[in-house]
Amino acid sequence: MRKKWILLTTITLLLLVTVLIAGCSSDSNLDEGSLPSNLAPDFRLKDLNGQEVTLSEFRGSPVMLNFWATWCGPCRTEIPLIQEIFEDEKWSDKGLVILTIDGGETASVVEEFVNKYGASFPVLLDKTQEVFRNYNVR
């Protein structure tokens, strides 16, 4: 039963991330990307406090990755939803880790945006957009 719940949760989160990524895309002819394995590519990014975070430190836990930008309209809509999930004990009690990744913007711009929307979930900065490219996010 537990494995079934984990599988269902993982599939749901992956679908959510896929839909959210598609909503920010302005290119209707995206190249099909592929990952070399079933593992999400590891990364090392700094959060808004300058602390380094790696995906691999959460291995074994369900992780929701959300790629976004301050200029993305759908991203603004989803911020309150992500905050709601982040605060919901039924998810945190199950060990859900939420990592949001901003692509290519300065820390001050991102921090202003996060404060405006009242987000308290972890925000990582992908200044070079290397992680975006590794995950084929556009």
C-alpha cells in the first residue's frame, strides 16, 4: 500500500511539474528531451540565503521540483498553490520536499518577488540556467 501511495504521489507531482513547465513555454516546437536514467539529474544551487543545496541530499524522499521565473504569468498563479502544499501537514508529515528553482534572475529580483507573494518555501537560484538546460526546461 505504501509503495502504491508513493508511486501515485510521484506520478501526480511529475504531471503537475510537466503542466507547469509547459505553461511557461513560449516555444511550441520544443525538442524532445531525454534523461539517461530514471534518476533526476543531481544539481548544486544556492538558496536565497546563500546556502548550497543539492538534490541528492534528499534522495529517498519525495521531491517536488518547480521551475519558474518572475516574468512567467502561470508561475505567479501557482505560487499560492505551492505555498499551500508547503504548509500542509499531510504533505510535510509524509516527507515531501519542495524545491523551487528560478532561472537566470538576480537574487534581489527573486527575493522581492518571493516577499511580494508571501512564499516561505525553498527558492534556489539557477543563475546560469544550467539546471534548466539539464532538465530541458525552456
